[in-house]
Amino acid sequence: MLQYIGNSKEILEHLKNKGFTTTLIRKEKLLSESTLQNLRNGKMIDSNTLGKVCDMLSCQPSDLVVNVTSEQDQKKYINILKSVK
């Protein structure tokens, strides 16, 4: 599962520091209000929007998110592979 590195609200702070205030983002329709709300609430944004945020911040997705697999899911995937052999 993808998770934000740090707090998703930090992304909004980084955008603001780059000059992309929420007012400007809304005015220029750079990101939707639901995307801004998702970032405020720690909800994951879709990959296309993540790409747009990375473009705005001049960074890579790996600077903002990380994939974390639970031990339970790892075992599940291993068992599935064992069952098809």
C-alpha cells in the first residue's frame, strides 16, 4: 500500500513554499478541491495527480510516497505463488 513519506499536509506546505498557494492552485485549476482536501486529510491521491504534484515541486514520486507491504499481504502473495506451482 502506498503511504506518504511524512505527513501529507507537508506536501501542501512544500507547494506553498514553491509559490503554489491553495488560492493560486484553485484559481488556475491546477488541482481539484477534492485533491486539496485529500492532501489535508491524509488520503492518497491518484497516480496522475501525484505526477502533477511532482511536476509542480520538481521532484519524483519516491520523494513523496513509499510502498509498504504488510507481513500478512507478503504471506498471502507467497502462498498464492506456491499454490500455482
